[in-house]
Amino acid sequence: MYRTLRIFLLPALLCYNTGIRAQTTGATKPALVRIQGSVIKPHFKGDMDAFIKANMHYPKDALRKHIQGTVRVYINVDTHGYIHNAEVTHHVCPSIDEEALRIIGLMPPWEPTMLKGKPTKGRLSIDIVFKVKK
């Protein structure tokens, strides 16, 4: 019985990975991803790169010290597209991490995960690149 259950549940769980990454270095917009025709992952409405660039304020202490890197933030998107429980999982430095969370907090509602045509909660990661211009 457990073997049969594993055979059916494992592929379903593997197909529900919600990793979308956005970079401020000219990455293309995340495409709508359909998995087995029934799941559409949550996605940002519009150009996420442009939104991040327009709202980013590089922290002065990090700029002065030439600190740069990629902050990975995991977010939960509810059925209405609102972001909840943003959590930094890949840190750069405290001021850059705070700026990444501030940017996430400014984001408008997303398109929620759609499961069989109905909105549902989703979780995904966003990479925000902080790079000192030379």
C-alpha cells in the first residue's frame, strides 16, 4: 500500500515546485509555467526586473564597503495574490537583506497559483541581485 501511495504522490509533489527567480541584471520575465495542464505557478504582474530596479535603494553602508551579492527571499502568495511571510534564506549583509524585504513589501498583488482553474496559495523564491556599479 505504501509503495503504491509513493508511486502516485512522489511525481505530484515533484511537479509542485514553485521556484521563480528574478534578477535585476536584465533577466527575462518569468513565463507562465503549466505543469501537467492543471497548475499555474504564482507570477508577478508586469516586469519584475523593472519594478525592482525602480524601487531599489542601495544601502549606503554596503555601497561604501562595496558589498554585493544575491539575496534569496521565499514568499507565500495567498489566493488573492498578496505576499505574506517573506523570509530571507540566502543572506548578504543585514542592510542589503532589509532592502530586499522592503522591495518585496512594496510589490503589488501577484497572480496567485491556479490549481485546476481555482486560485490557491503558493510559495516561491525570488533572487534579488545587488551589484555595485563601477
